[in-house]
Amino acid sequence: MTISEVHGVTVLSYPVDGPLLAAGQDVLDLIGDAFGSNAEIVAIPADRLGEDFFTLRTRMAGEIVQKFVNYRLRLVVVGDISDYVARSDALRDFVFEANRGRQLWFVADAGELDRRLAA
């Protein structure tokens, strides 16, 4: 993981290589890392979230996002999720609404995150 300052915001970014986030404890470990590094945003590669996160009926996305909300941390999913969005109108709407807020963003890459934080 790397810690960086992006437009005055501390971002904790995880690499693409690594295990899928499959359980509640995995998310709590990320949150612990964020607190340990005083990060405001945790950036997770989309590839580390797996199919269940993007299948909204599994409720995994809601559970993960709720943990971040509870700990007052922002979550950014980084990567191409166009295949998932193309298969689900519900996910498309979820991503659209999330990106209108500040708690959860879906961005294509680190450059897009940089631009969003600069705005």
C-alpha cells in the first residue's frame, strides 16, 4: 500500500496484486490501515473487490460502504468496471449516484481521482 497527499487529502492506495476483499474482517483491516496512516480516503482497485461487490443483490457493496461510512472514511474504487455496469442497470444507477456524492467514488484511474480531488 502507498500513502500520498493529493490536493491536501491523505489517500491510502492499495495495489492491484493482493487478495480479494471477501469478508468483513478484510474491510476492517483496511480501515485499521487507514486510521494508522491518518488517511481520509482508501483507494481500492476494482479487481480486488470481485464479482460479488458488483452484484448488488449480494449486498456486499452496501456492507463494505457502510463500514467506511461508520468510520467516517471515504472509499474510492479504482479501475474499469464497464463490463459490470453494462450488465446491470441497478449498478449503473448506483455508480452514478455514488459519484455525485463524496463518500464513495468509482474512478477509472489515479488521474481521475486526482482531478476529482482538485475540483
